[in-house]
Amino acid sequence: MDMIGIHTPVLLITFNRPEHTRRVLESILMAKPQDLYVFQDRAREGNEYDIKKCAEVRQVVEGLVMKTNTCLHTLYSEKNLGCGPGPATAITWFFEHVEQGMIFEDDCLPSPTIFDFYEELLEKYKHDDRISLITGTNALSKWRSSCYDYIFVKDGGMTMGCWASWRRAWKLFDFEIKSWGSNEVKEQFKNNVRKVAFPLWESILNQYYANPPKDAWDYQWAYARLLNGTYSIVSTVNQMSNIGFGIESTHTPSSNDRRGNMKTFECHTPLRHYSFKVDHLFDWVMYQRFTRVSKKPFVLRCLLKIIDLVWRH
């Protein structure tokens, strides 16, 4: 980033965690964004804890930003939307105002280099419809990082509350996944995901189609990207630590989850670019590590360990 800071707008999605918000916002403001968009979901009806903590979050946001030259844009929800419709509303609002941007949830603590990483790649691929997502989160910690600074993947890119994209890509998103009602669409989606993962996807999407969820939006976002045959860019080193795993979390109550509080690394600058090529091995390892639900046979466990030794460096 240059002396005046990053030019790319940033969205911060908040609710009722003032200390998490403080840590993440302080990291964002160190990058000196020119425009910061902040969304906050409203306190749950009659919940005094929420009311108190939501007020504290606003104080944190406004108190920190007023000390900077950053232009603050806010959307404070008039009712509690929940952790499904809430973030979806926030991101839609964000992309109604900007062509491209970075999205952070209030528990996603970034590495200092993630801002340059996102900004450079947003510009480089802004007109490439093949790419719909950029993420600095690498759940494998490192992957071929001695050779490249990012890879292209099909289904191994995780938002994990910290990612970047474009308005053109978010237009594919439909919270209610209405297109899932078409058999032709189902067949198209089936052809775009790995065969062994389709039954799990089918179960989730059938449930969400019948009853739009109150607690999820990222499955619908992944559905939109995969249905349209787009790809994601993943940093070859992990540049985000999710500090929200624990008893305060809605989806990740275990503080021992290996995706939580991951070590972060600084990305190589300037970025080492290479021509478009999908890293199918990364996709396969991510599936085996984080999606496969059946017990792994001994041979597979050994193979994964060998891959770790060779590729995760």
C-alpha cells in the first residue's frame, strides 16, 4: 500500500463483540483505507446483553475511525436479521456502492500484507469472469509458497469471513437459491462439483431451498460460484486468523478447532504472478481434510502426510 493507504473499499460486518471488533478494526485502519463500510445487525429483541454490547461496538467503530482520515459509511440494521440474512444484506449493500472490495467479519484478524494482496489481485482480475473470489485464508497454512503467492482452485477456496470480490460476481448470489428448483440446474451443479461431494451438497441445498436459513449465507455463495463454473484465488500462505472460535461463536463453539486462531504469514511482495491453471491437488486435499465425513483409511492418511511434506512449504 502507498503512503495514503489502500484505495479499495473495505466492509466490516459486526454485531455484539466489541473486543473482537476493536482488534480487527485496528488492523484494518493500519492499512489506511479511504472508505470503510460498517454493517451492524440489531440486538435481538429483549436481549439486554446484546443491547449493551451492540452499543459498545458502535462506540468502538466510531471512536477509532474518527481519529483517522477514513470515510465511514454505516448501515445499522433496524431489526435483528441473524447471521444468515445479516451478512448477506451487508454484502449486497456494500456492492450496491462499490465495484470491488474487501470483506471482513468482526472476528477475522488479518496479516498486514493481506490488503496489498487483495488490492493487486482485484485490479488484475477485475474483468476476468472466470474468477469470483479471492481469499487470503489458507486452511492448509502453506501450499507451494516457495514457488507462488497464489493459486487458482475450483472448490477449495474458503471465505472464512475474510475475502475479496467484485460486484459482477456478487450478482450471481441468491440467498434463497431459487434456481435449485430446476432439474436442469441441479444437473449443471452436479457436473461442476466433485462426484463424491454431491450427496452432501444436495442434502444442504434441498434443506435451504425448502427453508431459507437464518444462520447461513456462505453455502449459498459457494453454490452460486460453483453453479456458474467460476474459480477462486487462494493465497499460498495463510493471511487471516479467525479469533472467534469459542463459546461466543454461533457456528464454531470449540476453541480447539484447527481452523481457529491459525498462524498468519506475510505474503511475498511484489506478488509472483503466473498464468491461469487450476490446482486440482489443493482442491483434493481440502476435500479430504475438511469435507470428507467418513473415516480415512490408513493408506489415505499416509498419502496425505506425504503430500503435506512435499507441498505444504
